[in-house]
Amino acid sequence: MVAKKPRIVIVGAGMAGLTAANKLYTSSGFKDLFELYVVEGGNRTGGRINTSQFGGDQIEMGATWIHGIVGSPIHKMAQEHHSLESDQPWECMDGFLDSPTTMAEGGFELGPSMVDPISTLFKKLMDFSQGKLIEDGVVSSSEEVDYVKLRSRASMASTINGGGFGKLSVGAFLRRGLDAYWASVKDREEIRGCGNWSRKLLEDAIFAMHENTQRTYTSAGDLSTLDYDAEREYIMFPGEEVTIAKGYLSIIEALASVLPAGMIQLGRKVTKIEWQPDCHRSGEVENGYGSRPVKLHFCDGSVMLADHVIVTVSLGVLKAGINGDAGLFNPPLPSFKIQAISRLGFGVVNKLFVQLSPCSDHEGEKLNNKFPFLQMVFHRSDSELRHQKIPWWMRRTASICPIYNNSSVLLSWFAGKEALELEKMKDEEILNGVSVTVKSLLSKPNSHKLCNGNVNPVESSEESEMKFVKVLKSKWGTDPLFRGSYSYVGVGSSGEDLDSMAKPLPESSKNGANSCPPLQILFAGEATHRTHYSTTHGAYFSGLREANRLLQHYNFVGVSELLQH
């Protein structure tokens, strides 16, 4: 009788799933000893990586940046597959632009003397929250704000959402930092030439602009839900941040290219995963499972048996899948896993692309319509001073800018409630909201007012009106295959919850009392990595980790990467 090969099923064909599949399949001798399948609920591979086209330009609907090139496995793969170079322009090919135009509501251009002190303050506060200033010894007695004293004062803060006293949020820390800054720079001259803006209102609004950017970085719709202590565990790779010339999808295609046809099965959405947490082996496993302990149910009614399942679905899908009888797992996951899934944060971040119509003069000739890298400073949504026609959701984004120099495609980022609102809105409503906002900031007769009493000349307003003609938006929040964008450590959670996310099931018993088949369900994905959560490289490392866990379980020789990746 020929022994059955162990069958491994990977749920999800994103970065984590395809990395695991690639590692397993290319390991020496694996093809002869195992069966491997990748089942994907959608009609494409890539997961939260989705390179597309808009307005004649290549764009990324999901993952966009390689966050630090030194030591990044994503950057290494991009180099190896020549994905960093292209004859065609691509999104953010210019990197981060150093000289944005900052406009305050009412059409007032803010100069460096107004913007830079608050931008520097915000950056230092974030550096401090991430442990950089202490570690690098950058606490100077000449600083306007004593950050050590600030940290001591901020630690007394309490937070919302049940965090309790002593649990500090990033949002609370940032706002206490701004208060300390104001206390340290009293008796300053009031600004002139800014309409109904006072100095303090402007500084508060500039600070809020940076908070809005930070919300998109972390996916926390409200920074008061983002845990302060956990920020210090998050690790960034050194070096510049870059985008991928041939598209992020080229990395996914490279990982999948070694897999044989038919191994990746699209349109196979898993509706239930039955597993065996408590059993005693006696030749056959109970409930008609044969010799394979896991049974996957699919949306079309079909089933598949497996010895090991690597679950790489998003934390958003797991949060929706821990609800009782209607849940994804049967029996339900153990309490430690459910608690970790519940406590960790998973937010929505969406990208909005709009196309700018080329301007024409009276003879019909196209004019050079160079749109600036526009940073937007708004009054609060409940302020009586606000421009009534600027929609609330536009007030919660920090910038709108060309995806590369001189592109007619503009990009803006949204997080939290406004990101979800964007998903529900019709294109015309979005175009109108963007148009009203941009025109209220940029369209002033003959000049922009500069907030120091002077005038900053610009081209004549006969530069025909800007017209936005097309829109494309991501919809990560309402997509049932994702239910959000990426994870964060919420107040009341910790890095230990990320470690709990990564633990396989059933739990191993130290006394050997549990004789169930081991490693039935393994977990991978960005939300299972303690120090690189929310990133594609975190997903990559997690896929390697679980592939290596299985290879080591079967005593494979030549497993070079360690499980602590």
C-alpha cells in the first residue's frame, strides 16, 4: 500500500501565501513527498497588492512602497527580477518631493517660517514615540521642548476605548507634545494677512495635517486608538523608500512563476475550516476525515481535506470569522487566539486617483498645467470659520499631488471613516468635492496671499480652470476578501498579541496528552509579525516562517531561514 503524501493547502494567494508556496515547492525533494495547493477566493493573485492602470499611467491600488531598501527582501527580489527600472513612468517614481506647496483654507500660502517649526515638532514627537531620540541620544538641552520631561508628563495620560489609566495612545502623546510646545513659546507676534486664521489656529491645523498623514501610515482611523508603547517595537529598514517601476505585482508574479499550472486555484473562497483540536489517534481521525485532520469547505459546496492549512487571510477577515456558529473555524479558535484577533487594530486606508484634464488656451492649444504637490491645511469640521462647501471627508486628507512630476493623475490618501465614506460615494460626488476643495485653495485672482503680509505671485488666473474628469478609488474596507487594509497595535493590545497570531494550532502539549495531528492550522500574513506588521515584507517573512515550520517538522535538510524571521 502506497502511503499518502502529506497535503498542504495555503489559503490566500497574496504575498504571505505565495512566499510560503514558493519556499515549500522549491525545497529539495518537496515535490516528490508532498501535495501542495494554493486556494484564492478572488479572481486574481496578489491580495492587497494590485498594480493597475489609470489615465495612461501605472498605479498601485494597494501596497505602494518598499519601506527601506537596506535589508529588505522585497527590494532584493525587485533587483533580481529587474523590476526597479522601466521605460514608462510609474507612481511615485520621483520619491517623496521635498518642496510641497502648503495652502491654508481661504487661499493662503504658508511659508516655511510657519510650516517648518510645526512639521519639525511633529517629526520629533513621532521619533520619540518610536524610541529614536532616546536611542540615538538626540535629546538636547537647547531644544525648545524638553522631550524627556514631556514623556514623563504624557505617561500620565489615559486613553479611550478601554485602554485604562497608564495606557498611553500615540494620539494623546502627540497632542500633549503640541500643548508643551505652545507653553514653551509664549508671547509671539500674531500673524498678519491670513484672514480669519490666528497663529495658534494655523499651527493646530498644520499639526492636524501631519496627524492625517500618520493615520494613513498606520491605518488607525483615530490616533488615540494607536498604542504608544508598541510603536517602539516596530522596525523600519534603513535606506530610502522607493516604489517598484514594473509594479508591485511583478514581485507576486516572480514568486508564483515557479509554481506549476493548476497549483493556484482562483475563485475558491473558503467558507469554513474544520479542524481537530481534541482527539486521540487510533488509526483514523474521527468524523469521516480519513487520515487528514482538516476539512476546508468552499463557497461552491465543494470540500478539500488537508494535513496542514496555512491561513493567510487578512486580520479583517479573521475578525469577521470568529463569530460563533457563523464563524470561519469549527470548532472555534481557542480563546488566546480570539482575544488577540479582537484586540489588534485593523484599519481602512484607501487611495483616490483623479485625472486632471489638460488646460487649453483660446486657440485650443494645450497649456502646461503643472499641479503642485499640494499640502492642505483646513479649519476643523465643526469650526464656524470653515468654508461650507468643502466636504468633511476632504478635510481629513493631508495632500493631493501628481503621482510623478507633471503627471495628469493626482493622488490623495484617506483613512478611517472618510476612507469608508469614499467607498460609498458616486464618482460625480467625489469629483465635485475634490474640485471645490482644490479651487478654494488655489483659485485666487492674480496671486496667492502669503501668511506674512507679503504676496506670492503666481501665474494669472486666466490659466483656465482646472477640471477633474475621471476618478478611481480603492475599496479595501467593503471588499469581503479583505475587510480593511492593514493592522496596527491598538490601545489595550501589545506585541504579544502579534506573537499569539503566529502560533499554530492545535497548541502543542508539553506532557504529550494531546495526540492530535500537529500543525493543522498555521497562520501567516502581515498581522502575524511582531516587528514588521502592516508591511509587505512582514507578510513575506511570515510566509517564510510558516513554510520553514513545516519543513522542519518533516526534518527537511537545508532550511536556511530561521523561524524567528
